[in-house]
Amino acid sequence: MENSGEISTSIVFKDLNFVEMFVYGNEKGDIFFRELPFLDFKKKFEVSPNWPINTILASKDKRYIFCGGSSGEFAFLTDPNTGFQNYAQNIEGSHS
């Protein structure tokens, strides 16, 4: 069982394979992906260690997830099914 703590933000969207996903962040700085309707666990990313996730947005074409935390960092998560490398690239908020 996962110990994710408090959910700080969430979205529901259909990925490129038209699968409904529930994506949420917690106060520990983690992003979780779960497949609906049964909330099957898919992935977890550590985006902003020890800082709450404040924002999660999906790009219009559903290829990217943008997430930002209270630490001032943000990350872009890509869908590995698009042929891009699956990664979370943290960028300091001061560079935005």
C-alpha cells in the first residue's frame, strides 16, 4: 500500500491511448499516475522532494504533463508512447 499522504492537486484526462488517467500530487513532492476506473497504479515520479505539488496540467495534445511545486521547481513529464524518452526534467523556478 502506498503512503502518499495528502493529495495537494489532481487532474483526470485521457492519454494518447484514450485511457482515462487520474494524476495527482502530494505534499511530499511526488506525482502519481493511476488508471481509471479502478485506480490501478501505473507510475510515480519524485518531482519536488519535501515540497508540495501545487499544479498539474496536461498539454492540449496529451503528450506532456506540466507540474510545479512549492519549491519553485517545475517538471515536464512525457508520455513514453510518443517515442520520446520517459523522464522528469527538473528546472529551477528562477530560470522560467
